[in-house]
Amino acid sequence: MSGPGFLLMDKRAVIRKLFHFSSASIPLCYLLAGKGAALIFAATLLVLSAGFEYLRIRGKIDTSLIRKYMQIKDAESVKPTGSFFYLLAVPLTILFFRETIAVASLFVVALADPLSSIAGQLWGRSRVLGKSIEGSSVFFVVSFFILSVFCFPLPVRVAAALVATLVELFTPKWLDDNLTIPLITGAALPVFSA
């Protein structure tokens, strides 16, 4: 990247972020069609993803086109991608938490995570644990906004957005934040709401 601006981002990075945004379709399905439909949708995608990941990691299918456009990270070439971990987190989040908490938590990872990554790539200058403070700030603001849409009280929104941001920042490399963000955010919301 030679300078700031969304248009200067690598096309593959943009495609990866758009793919990440598509994960918002599951909590949207939950809102529009109910818990059962969302579970069926998520379970179907999880099974398909697990099969694909198994074949990809074992070298049974050619993924050169996907690697070219989806920017599969080096660490993801020997383990499942972030999308698999998200799809693993979805049914757990739906089953463990009531609708509002589950949907809000899934929207946080689907929207705040890619937006923070874009912000970090475009404007990130100050680094902490390999992530930019600017990106983490965007993660907090987007999480707070999502929780506001779901009418959580102000102190709950602030606390849960902070927890989600810290989870995104501190999740170790061997554990994927697409799994930890929705589950820990979902667990934090009822604690702060009590």
C-alpha cells in the first residue's frame, strides 16, 4: 500500500474482508427466520466447511484460486481457516445464549472484526501485540454501536464492547478469534446485564 485509502488496499484483502462480512448472513437469518433456521443454516455451512478444510489441509483439492483471492494466511495452510472457527462458534453461540445476546455477539465478530482489520491496514501506526491501536479502537466503536442497536444499557454496552475488543487483541495465535469473540462476548453480556 502506498498511502491511505480504501481503494489502495490490495484487491485480495478487500475480497477477504467482503467474505468475512458475509458471515453476518447467519445472525440475520436468526433474526428473520428464527433459531431453528439459523441452526440448520449454520450446521450445513459448518459441515461443508469441515469437509472442505479437511480436503484442503490434506492436499486433496487444488486451492490455488482460493489462495489467490482469499489471502489464506500461512498459519491457515496447515490448520482450518478463520471461517471454519466462526462456523464452529455459531451453533455454540446460538445454543448457549438467548436470541438477542447470540445475534449481537455474532454481529460483533462479523462486522467489527473485518472493519477493525481494514482500519488497521489503512491507518494503523501504533502497534500492540501485532495489532494496531487504531484498528482496536474501530473494533470497540463498531462493537459498541452493534450493542446499542440491540438496546443493551449503556454500561453493559461499554463493558461488553471493551471485553470483545480485548478478546480480539489478546486471543493467542493458536486459538482463532472468530471462535473466541462471539462466545466470550455472549458470556459477558448476561454477566454485565445482571
